[in-house]
Amino acid sequence: MPGLARTDDDTFVSSMRSINRAVVNPLFLLPIFLPPVPLVWAGFLDLDDPRGWMLVASGVVFFVGVIVVTGAGNVPLNNALDGSTSSSTAARAAFERRWNALNGVRSLSSVVAIVLAILALVV
């Protein structure tokens, strides 16, 4: 995103539209939706141990912070940008700040989920 932030409005909008169309495929979606399943499953198998709860928490944080935020926030913004008939300047203004904030939530959630999963393995 820092590289796109330096581009003009037409390039930004065109690039984001292209990226958003390209990522809607199984090779992108499978790694996004799959991680919480084994984490929560493994955690539920060992709820008598704090490590089990860490795995459940890891899966829940990833599910809510990445999958829900993506589906409820980023995807609607992507769709609005794709269908926008506004000028590139207006389309970018309606998209960029909110999308970046949501992307920050997804990134932080991913890090927290990974830290919890690692702690469950080493504690």
C-alpha cells in the first residue's frame, strides 16, 4: 500500500480494481479461510490446558479480525470501488483511508493470532 499511496488517483483506482479482481480465486481464498479451522479444532481437543484456550483464541482472533473484517469491510469497499462511476479522485477519497484502516486491523489480528498459536506451542 505504501507504493500505491504515492501514485496518482487514476493509477491508484485502476491498480486496486485490478488487484481486487485478481485475488478472488481459490489460491487466495483458501489460505484466508482455512487457518482458523485447525486452530480451533486443536484447541477444543485440549480445553483442560491453557494451550488449548490459546489455540481457540488464535482461531477466533483470526476469524473475526481477518475473515469477518474482510467480508464486512474490505470486500464491500472493493465492490464499491469497482462499481464506482465517480472520478478517480472521488473514488479514491471514498475508499483509501477506510480500506487502509481495515487492512491494519487485519494485519494486527494476523500477528496476534500467530503469537497466540506460537505461545500455545512453546508454553
